[in-house]
Amino acid sequence: MKVFNVSGEMFEPTKTSQDIEFNSTPALDLADAKTTKEIIDLRINYGGDQKELYKRLEARPDTDLQKFRDSVRNTHLESTRQYSQTAYRFGDYVAKYCLVPSSETQKKLYEETVKPQEHDSDILSKWLKNFHESHDAEYLLQFQLCENLEDQPVEYAGKVWDPEKYPWQTVAKLVIPKQDSFNYELKSFWEDHMRIDPWLGLKTLQPLGSPNRLRKVGEYTRPRVWESLGADDVQSTRRVAT
């Protein structure tokens, strides 16, 4: 998510937008620098052989975390709860945040899942486009405050902060008006000219923990890689890694 016309002390003084990153699982499998290196090596070497990959993942103490991505409910994207996964400053506090689909239509669509034998490979994209053409999307923006660093690690992003002990609190409502969400011209503009990087935003919303420091390094070095590949306008063509 990119929020425009933001005022305040920014990491990059020339910027006036705040970027907020989300994913569909509450914990991050690339939980710290050491884990990131190990898991990326495994997925590069054995990504084409799931049996061998699983054998090696199951030998790890964090096997449940690493395999969780393969058990995520495969349903409508507009109906899927989205998480920051990592912690951020929230003024004088530390918090994680999430987006909770809140309209009755979105809640109903969550009951439908992808059936590989019946649906096309791009069914999620089609569902998303059809939904946004006919409906407003509604979300609750929620924050989960860090109250106990021993029980709610910030440096390591692979542990879910227990919502029973540390409940999510709604701070705002987000409404996205119905629209053509898959306009190819806008899609190309987003991919070629927009950059998502919370490290350019407000200092009061500073990204925290090992994974976010890795992201900072990645955002810094990526333009130089593209420049070496002959990109004409490195500044305007930086893309967010997925």
C-alpha cells in the first residue's frame, strides 16, 4: 500500500509518501538473516524437487514455519487477511499491523477456494478483477502492540505474537471504491515506475528487526544491479521484489 501526501520527518527528505507492506501469513519464513541465507540456498538448489526440499526442511527445527506457506488457504485475495509479518515503530510504541476484510461480500467469498482441476491457473486474478469491478473493498486496519519482548520477538520474525495475550486493535477503516483493478496501462506504470520501500517513509514508522534490515540493503543495491544490466532510468524503474 502506498499512502500519498504524508507529512513528517522522513528517512528520505524528498519523499512525501508512506509505503506499507503486507503478506498473507502472520509470520515470516525468512525470519532473520541466517535463516534467509539457509532457506534461499535450499529453495534454489531443490526448488524443482519438492520431495527432496521437504526432506531437508523437515530436518530443520523450524520446519513448521518453512512449510506453512504451502498450507495457506488458496482463496479470494480480496477476502484474505494481510499481515505486516515484521514489527515497526508506531510512534513511541512497537507494533505489527494487519488488514482485515470486513464487508459481508468479502467474508462470504472467503468460503470459496481454488480447485486446480476446475479453475484456470489465473483464477485468482480473474476473481480479484471481477470483485473490484462490482464492489467496494472494505478493510479494518489493526495494530498489535509489543508488550513483552521476550514473548514477542522483534529481531526474529518467525514467531506469531499470540493474539489472545496481545489482541489486535482496530485503528482505522480502509475503503477501496470499485474500479478496473487490472488496467494494463496502470499495471505497467506500477511495475515500471513505482517503488514500495518503507525505508523511505516516516521515521516514526521505522521498520524493525533483522528481515527489515535485509530489505533495506536489497532496496539500496537493486538499482545498481539494473544499471549494470543496461537500464535507461534506474531511478524510475526500480521494482518491488516478490
